[in-house]
Amino acid sequence: MFRKFGKFLLFLYELFTRRESLKVYWKRFIDECMMIGVDSLLIVCIVAFFIGAVTCVQINANLVSPLIPTYIVSNIVRDMMLLELSSTFMCVILAGKVGSNIASELGTMRITEQVEALEVMGINAASYLVLPKVLAAFVMFPVLSVLSGFIGIVGGYIAGTATGIITPEQYIYGIRFSFIPFNMVIPIIKSAVFGILIATISAYKGFYTRGGALEVGKVSTTAVTNSCIAILIADYLLAELLT
Amino acid sequence: MIEIKNISKSFNGRKVLDDISGVFRDGETSLVIGASGTGKSVLLKCMLDLVSPDTGEVFYDGREFLHKSEKERIDLRREMGVLFQGGALFASQTVFQNVKFPLDMLTKQSEAEKRDRVEFCLKRVGLEAAGSRMPSEISGGMKKRVGIARAIVLNPKYLFCDEPNSGLDPLTSIKIDELIQEITQEYGTTTVVITHDMNSVLSIGQNIKFLYQGKKIWEGDSNSILTTHLQELDEFVFSNHALKQLRG
């Protein structure tokens, strides 16, 4: 366990040694942003929309007291989306998509000797292949998180108003009621941290793949489960630190 | 010239390479042969420092390699070209981009110079028309040829080929062998080929080292390999029925 963690730290150190020129990284960074960010837009929008909608319906179903004003429904939807669902839940979903993609890509490169081909050329394969992915995850995950927060609140609005749970005016009032601006920053910080965790853990798993196609599948699964565990632990620590 | 001295390597207590020494000369195609699992590929990886040997030294034209600083090793590696078993082409790049990759990463040439060099190398391996194709769209033999083009694009002093014929039909295998030999003679490279293909042994084996259970037990050329009487070598060389009949 400690040995593996030590190897992971050495792997992280390796990312920042013997770096290539910025020009080389820039092109790879843009490509990775497309893969991690743009290619994940559809899944993020669909998931966020329905999470927001379901949250609105569920809260309404469980808050039946006449003493609680209706606008509290959208108030809770807002806070749940901003504080937890748009960052933690969304990143768990993205760990499945992005994490497995990174692990299987690097794993396949390893077993087909593409990583060795880079090393033989004197290129730091870890830095060349992984650093752009980590930076892209660091930049794109907060963007996706902000987007999912917005889409989730819109999803709640559409579900709430279409089914008569809440009027549009009450929903908007609830969203604006007792708003704390720092709550907008929390999902950005959390998703940036989760993005780094997913990218580094998945890359580490993929980079040290040994064996054949079967092992690539296995490391891909391990990368996702390990990333999810890391996200949940980090979520607790960040919740303690930020709230 | 490449010289290896007393290379040994164990994995989990199992000795894969046992005190291997030898010389690979300039302008010559040297073959390391042996049955599967005898340590041929591990020896190649030790020579490239992709696997660290437990003991031993590797000298490239008298320059010790394994115990140098990282920077010096990287500089020396840039004098090497390697053809990996499956070609090891980057799946997300076209054939042209694959061959150009070492130039992009390791040189400061202009785009025009790079294009000329890549076109020359692709022409040299007979793939001038395949530049725009992806690795997934070309055959195994073509992948090997692209791998050779990428390996020679920086004019290496040392060329390593790991099982260049694996997975290829006999005719394509012969063409790949001929290409490797032509390149060796044209550029005077020190070429090391890892193989267990007897056609290659007989056609391009100017210097042959035979490994058996991690030890080098015989060294010679393609003529002497057929006349040497050594049980382990006989079992390997004459496993082919036609060759057995040839020997009588």
C-alpha cells in the first residue's frame, strides 16, 4: 500500500521533470481539452438536467408542510446542485468516462510498446503523455461543473413549473433567496481537485499496465473505482475546509 | 560498434539473462536468436536501458551507457533507432506524422526540411503513397516498414529490430529482412536484430548469437550455423523439417 503510494508520488514527480517545450504541450493540451471537456458535454448536460429535475420533484414530495414556503424547493435545488451534485456527483460520472478513457489509452500504449518508443527517443513519456491530460482535467472539470450546476437548476425549473410544483416566479425567488456568492466558488475548487485526482490516478494505473488486452480492461476498472474513492475522501476533506 | 559485457538479469529470482557478453560490429547485421522465452527481448531492452540489468555494461563505440547520467543517456539514445515488434506506431497519428514525430521532438529543422526527410524515408521503405493513412488502415508488413522509416529518420548510428518478421507472411518477411540489410549497408549502422525466424538467420545473419536458457552458447554466421554440431543449436535450427532434410 505505502509502496504503491510512494510509486504514485514518484510518478507525479516524473511529470514535472525533463519537460518538453511549451509548444509541444500546448497542442496536446488543446487536444486533451477537447477529449475531456468537449466530448463530455452531452453526458454532463443530460445527467445534470435530470438530476436537477429529480431533485426538484423529490424535495417537493418530502416538504409537504404548509409552514414551509414553496420557494424553498428551488432554494434547496440550488444549494444541492452548487455544493454537491454539480461537482461530486458529476465528477463520479466523469471518473467513469474520462478516467477509464485515460487508463485504457495509456494502457494500450504501454502494451503496444508506444510508451517504450517514446522513451527510446529520449522523451519523458510520463510528462509528454500525462501532464497535458492533468492540466486539461484541471481546467475543464470546473467548466463542466459550472455548466452542470446551471443545467441542473434549469432542469429543476422545467420539471417544477411544467408539473405545477412551483411557479416560475417562486422558483426564481427561491434561487435568489439567501444566496451566498462563495457557494459558486466551492464547486469550482472541488471539481478542479477532483479533475486532478481522476487524471493522475487513471494515468498512473494506465501508465504501469503490464500484460495484454485483458489487463487494460482491468486497469481501466481499477482506475475508475480508485478515482471514485479518492473523490469521496477528498469531498469530505474539502467540505470540512470550505464550509 | 556495440559491446556488451557480462549482462545478467533476473525477474522474481528467475535468471533470464546469465552473463552475456558480445560485440556487434558497424555496418553488419547481427542477429540474436533463440527459442521463445530465452531472453532475447530482455537483452535488447537491457541494451536500450528500458530494463536495468542486475549486472553488466554496454558500450556504444567505447562510450559506457548504463551508468551515465540521465542527460548523457538521453543524448546517446538519440543515436539509436528502434523497430519494435508490433511497429509501436502512435495510433492517433498518420503514417507521415509518425515518421515525422522524432524530427518534431528532437530537432530544430524547418517544416520543409522535415517534410523532405520524411518523404525520403517513406520512399526508402516503399511507402511514399501511404503518408496520409492511419496505422489502423495499413497491413502488418506496412506497419513494420513505417516503423523502420521512423527508426531511420534521425540517421541513427545504431539500429535495433525486435522480431521484425513476427506475424508476417514469408514473402513480406524476406522483404523486411532485405530492407534492414540494405539500410545497414547504406548507412553503415550497427544493426541488432532479435529473431527466431530461420529464413532471416540464413539470409541476413552476418553475425549470429544463439541464446539458450538465458546464456549465449554459440556465435557464428549463417554458413557455420548449418554445419555446427551442438545439440541445443541443432534443435533450434533443424526444427524445420525442410532444413533437416537439407542437412541429410
